[in-house]
Amino acid sequence: MLNKSNLPLGSVDIVTTPNNLGRPLQIVDNPKVLLVRPPQLFYFGVWPKGPRLGLPIGLLSIATFLKNMGIDAEIYDCFVEGDTFVGDRFNPNNSIFSGNLVKQWIRNFEDSGVTPEDIKNKNEMLHFGASWNQFQKDLKRLQPDIVGLTNLFRENTNETIKAADLIREVLPEAVIIVGGPNASALPDYILDESPAVDIIGLGDGERIMLEIVEWVQGKRSLSTIESTVYRDSNKNVRTPKRELLTDLDELGHIDYGLLKIERYFTYERNGIMARNKLSYDGSERSVSLVTSRGCPYKCSFCSIHIHAGRKYRRYSVEHVLDHLENLTKNHEVRHIHFEDDNLTLDRNRFMELMHGILDRRLKFTWDTPNGTFANALDEEMMLLIKKTGCTYLIVAPESGDQWVIDNVIGKQPLTLENVMRIFKLAKKIGVDMQAFYIIGFPRETLKQINTTLKFAMNALKKYDVLPHVAMARADPGTDLFAEAQMNGHLVTDVTVSNTGGVHSDMFTRHLIKNKEFDPESLAKINEAFHRTAIRISSFKTLKRLLRHPSLALSSMFYFINNFRKSETIRDNIIKLFFCRLFYLNSLSRITEFEKK
Ligand code: B12
Ligand code: SF4
């Protein structure tokens, strides 16, 4: 494990003046670090309604690492701060959030007279998390010397900038650094938009933050900290790229004591969750984790390489198993979302992991909401996937047209033949399967889009594979963005931040057009596709329930139990289908999962 004595520090200079901040740097012997996830505006939108919330695992990894290095580090996650909670319990007396959280979320829109139609047209969104006032009050109380802000999504660029500006108001001397996937993609934009931000950290944040601490301690100069961008004489300077850490075990074991973990489970119990997933009694104790970082593939739309690199870097299997053991035994976690970009890339490692889960008798259910690579899967793997408690596996062919896969997306060496083989296998073995598809690339024709939709429908009809069709999203830093911008395929000219153009849940608001389609026409095609897909899935479910009356009965109990937790019968029914009935295989094994 990395510790202070064996850390490769590079050349350690004494701090130089001027120090690039535009103000004197306060040298502090034991600086206090506060790692912050800002509040976020969320769209009311598609189901699950309201905010998406998971543990801030990037900040958790950084805080754990700093703590192991003897540094005073704390996490302030605005999503679970404020007066929404009394201790770790939901605060029933809170005038803003009384009653069920999702209900309240919806009511906030209704109270302000915003209808779903308005939202579609006007891009209405709602603040989620500690109020800005509360945030500033807490910052004054906590008095950190260094504040690290995380910015994962392009959607919350504005909130990140606002957070930095408000931090600066109450902490004029603090060093403010922003990191995360979006900050790594838009460092200049963020620095230019917010004079409050001092530094952008690119990629992995653990060692960058340690070195920032050393800089504040007066032990090195800013220019020696690799993979950062900062202002120097009115221009932005980028330090050399640091070598990626390949053995992730060196970052140490995640310390969940750094989070108010029960609050996340409380949210999930109330319907505010990160991911759709199989729902059963207790499954709200779910946690996202990554066992690896980076992906060697080069899909044109994907931004992973910008912050995580193309090298597949991993924790050892032993490390992951210890992690899972800690979560299940010490925090009673029942469900894991493996968020790896490519959990199955290294077959041997994956098989070891599966065997390890069985050998250690670790009891939890799991899924892969971020997708796996179809080429890597085989029957032996699939059997273990089922045995270890997988509730759904996602593969991401991205397109149902091989030419598009090869020439537009560049997801090689993926073949649709292999994808169909895996779908068939999953059905035979009894693993619930879902698939990600993308439509609307600049060089795509309507004919190719139809081929994809046909492929997806065929997979659903024949092999019960639930389709998720998204419209192409051009993120800055990706090949897709460069191509769309260069050839005039972007609908708006908001080229860099796009913060006003798209929001996560607004699949109908996308930016790419070509001679054959624009975002509106494509959205209609997509909506029609999903309506049919839902009808077919519902029909399959009803058939299964008719064949298994005991499942119908238990689902009815689930529905009644959950009724209080949702706003309307309609929402309840949607939840019943999306979180339970569409998982045909898992549904048959639901009692097994409940006992786990
Ligand atoms: C889990 C996940 C989610 C979860 C988040 C759960 C949660 N924790 O809250 C959910 C389901 C909510 C989600 C939703 C979406 N996601 Co998502 N998601 C991911 C995923 C798969 C993993 C993120 C993660 O936890 N990684 C592991 C941790 C360890 O890494 P990390 O957070 O990046 O942190 C490290 C560094 O970035 C850095 N760092 C992070 N913060 C800081 C701060 C400082 C100060 C420093 C120095 C460094 C630093 O150091 C950390 C440790 O090394 C990533 C893909 C990926 N591999 O990154 C996509 C990703 C972040 N998501 C993405 C997208 C597009 C979305 C959606 C818009 C999808 C959609 N259309 O709905 C929505 C947005 C939701 C919203 N809030 O508006 C994109 C973002 C691209 C972009 N630039 O905007 C990514 C990169 C995927 C991709 N291939 O494009 N997502
Ligand atoms: S395989 Fe997945 S993570 Fe890797 S580049 Fe393609 S989309 Fe991104």
C-alpha cells in the first residue's frame, strides 16, 4: 500500500512566489481537507422520478487515501446534508420534505405550478440536497483549508461553478480544486467561468490531493503536481500527465465510516435511487462499487479515457472480496452495483471473483448497470453469474447494425453474432439480460437506426432482453463530439459546456441532427419503440404470472406494501414492473434473494 515514506513524490521544491493563486498562499502544517459533492438540479422526468443518488465513491476513495496518509479529510455530500435528516433517519418534521421523499419531490413541482409538459418544454429542474445557505453555513463551521469539489456530469457543471463561487465567499483563503470526469473534460471552461476555482485535477484524484496538501504545507510547488491545470499570469497552465496507478490495491481499503451511509439507504427506501434494480425487502441497502478503472476500447461516444485512461487497471480479487465482505458483514449491504466499465474484460480475474464470492459465502445480490462486454462472456461464466446472485446483466452492443458498430462507433471486436449468442445463452441459463443501444450518430441513416431497433425488438421477443435505447450524446473530449462539431451536426452552438442544452433524463433533448433526422423526430421514433417494448415485456410478465400463481400473489403483496411509498397508483405500477416484474428469471428466484 502507498504510504508517505514510499510515495514517489518527484522533485520536491519549496513553494515559490508568486504561487499562481493570485493571492498569498496560507501555509498550514496540518491542513484540513473537505471533499464536497455539490447539490444538483434534477429533472422531474422519467421513472424513477426525481434525483439519482448513490454513494460518492470517487470522493470516498480520495478521503480514504488521505486519511491513511494521516491527513485530516472529511466528506461533505450535499445530497445527504441539510435538514432532510435527523441523525440518519428521515426528518418527518421538515417542512420542505415532509412525508415520502419522492412524493415530496413531485409535490414541489406541483406547488410551483410546473406540469410535466412545462418541464419537457422549458427545462424546469429542482434543487436537490442541502440549500446553498446551509452549505455556506456548514463551510463556515467546518473551516477547511482545502476544498475538493467533485464534478462527474456535464449536467452539473453550473452547480459546480456556483458551489466554488459560494465557497470563495465564505472561505477567501481556502484552496479550491475541482476534479472528476466532467472537470477532466472541461478544465479550461471551468477555470475561465469561475475565478473562485484555483486548480483542476485531471483523472484519479488520490495522489493529486495528497500533493496539494503537501503544497499547502509548503513542501512543494504547484508546478510539480502532475495532471493539474491552473491559472498562471492570466493563462491556464497544464502540468505533465502523471503515470496512471495500475495496482489499485495501493489506494487502501475504502473507509465507509467517512460517509453517513445510512442516509443513502434511507433515500433508497423512499424511492430515490441511483439505478433501476430488482427490488425486494432489504434491497435498499445497496452500494455501487468499482473493481477496476479504465477501458482499452475506443468507442467514439465514450468519455472514459479522459479521466480514467485506456489502461485497464484493477484491484486484486482478494482486495475486492475483502471489500465485499466488509460491506455485507459490517454494513449489512444486500445489493451491489458493479459499476466497472468492463467487469468481465479479464476472464480469469472475473472467474476468480465469482468463485471467491461462493467460497467466502458472501450473501448479496448484484447487477452490472454500467454494462459488460458481450465478447468476453461464455457459458461457464454465465453459470457462475447466476449462482452468485446476479439480478441482471447488461451488455452494450450499442447498435444492431454491424457496419455502424465497426465504422461509426468503433466498438471492436464486437460482433452481433456473439451478442445474440450471449442473449440465447442467458435465456437458457436463466440470467436476466438487458442491453444498451444508441441511435442518432451523425453518420447514421434512418435505415441503420431501424436495423438497430429491429435487432433490439428481436432480442426482446426471442430472448427476453430488455432494451434501453438512448439517443447519441456528444460529450466534449469524445471523437463523437469532435466529429459532430466539425461537420455541423450539433443542433445548438453551445459547444463547450452544453450545460443549458441537455439534462440527464431528457432523452428527448439531444443535440445531433443530420439530413435524415433531428432530435425531435428521433425522440418520437425512440418513444414509440419503448412503448412497444414495454407492452411486450408486460405481456411476457403476465404470461409468467398466470403460469405461476404464487408469483402473482407475492407480487401483489409487494405492490400493497409499497403502495404507501409512491405518489400515485400509476407510479406504483410502473415501479412494480421496472423493479420486479420485468426481471423474469429473478422473479422466480425472489424468495431465494430475500433469504440471502
Ligand atoms: C456510477 C455512475 C453513475 C451513477 C452515479 C452514482 C453516484 N455515485 O452518484 C448514476 C446512475 C447516478 C449516473 C448517472 C448518470 N451518468 Co454516470 N457514471 C457512473 C460511472 C459508471 C462510474 C462513476 C464512478 O463512481 N466511478 C468510480 C470513482 C472511483 O471514480 P470517479 O467518481 O470518477 O472519481 C475519481 C476521479 O474522477 C477523480 N475525482 C472525482 N472527484 C474528484 C474531486 C477532486 C477534487 C479531484 C482532485 C479528483 C476527483 O478522483 C476519483 C478517484 O480517483 C461513470 C463511468 C466511469 N467509469 O467513470 C459514469 C459517468 C460519470 N456518467 C456519465 C453520464 C453521461 C451519466 C448520465 C448523464 C447518464 C444519463 N444519460 O442519464 C447520468 C447523470 C445523472 C445526473 N446526476 O445528472 C458520464 C459522464 C460524462 C460527462 N462528462 O458528463 C460517465 C463518465 C460515463 C461515460 N462513459 O460517459 N452515473
Ligand atoms: S467499451 Fe464501454 S467503457 Fe469502453 S470505450 Fe466502449 S463504451 Fe467506453
